[in-house]
Amino acid sequence: MNINFNTNNIFLICYPQGAGGKFISLCLTLSEKILPQHGKLAEKKINEKWDEYRSFENAMSVFETKEKLQRHYELGCFELGVWGMGSIEDREKNSTMFWKQLTNQTEYNFCLMGHSVRADWAEYPNSKKIILKNFDWILKDRGKINKEWIIGDTNNNEYVFDMNSIKNKDSFTKEMINCCNFFNIVIRNTDLLDLLRLKFLETYKIGFKNQ
């Protein structure tokens, strides 16, 4: 089996490193049809048909691990099995069979992270893009340097997510619902989203020099 580079089941979250994109991916995984960024966990979600609460428990465990270790901890693209360096041949060779299977199925969505506005993962042209904005406060609190971030005009496959919304329950719930509606994603229990939001605010400085 080969990678289907034309899959439209990828959510590409675009943000500067340290700006909170992995948090948004964790929130998205509350949807029963969006997988966590980890091969074995993604397989478990598929095989066990996780509901929103089981997906919430998995997302919350990432923050709990960070608190226990007292260092930055997250899931990621590599853990999901994708290889993002070199030629197309290199990506075929080094990506796992599970990644290849993901790109060839249509039931579940899954996330990749990009650290430019649009340039990363260009080999997957049909990715649905979530482009973050107003993340300066996160970068500042983490001691990260904010680089130029020009979004420009967007198309009908791109949603611009306002990270300022994380500071307020109602604003964040509204922003998440708008994002979900834009991409026809279903997350029913918004109380779980708020618990993740609060946990992010408690833990987002852990492991960074400004902690």
C-alpha cells in the first residue's frame, strides 16, 4: 500500500512553534471521528470506538503527564507514523504502514502540525487548514520569540482560529463550535472542551524557560 497524498482527511494546524497548536489538536480529538496524534492510541480509538468522554480522558492524560514530569510533553506527527523529510520516495519509505492506511481510509480524520502559514506538508494538497492567530501571549509566557506571521486571504478550506478565545470560556466554546461547523465536525459536550481549556491554562508554561 502507498501513501494517498491526495487524502482530504488531514487537518493541518498551522502555527509558530510554541503557539499552542497541539492544544487545539487535543480539543479536536474529542470528536469521535478525529484521531489522536499517536499510532497506538489512534488504533485503540478506531478499534474501541471511543466516545467523546473516552477521547477527553486521553487528551487530559497528556496534561497530567506534563504535570507529573514537570516538563513539556505532547503527542506529535512522528508518533502518528508520518515521515516529513526528504523526497516523496523518502516519505513513502519511512512512513509506517498505519500512516499509509490512514491516508487511504475515509472514516477518520487526523492532524498534522505545520510551523509556517501554508508551506509545510505541501505534498498533501487537500489538507484542511486551521491557521492560528493572536497567540502572542502564549509565546511570550513561554519565552518564545514571535516571528512574522502573515495569514493573508483565506480559501474555503482554511479556518483562522483566534487563540485569544482561550482566555474565556464562552469565547473559546464559540470559537471551537465555529471551527467545527466550518469543517462539519461534531463535538457535542462543550463542557469537556472547557475542562481542557482550563487545564491548558494551568499547564502551558511547564517546561519552558519563563515558567
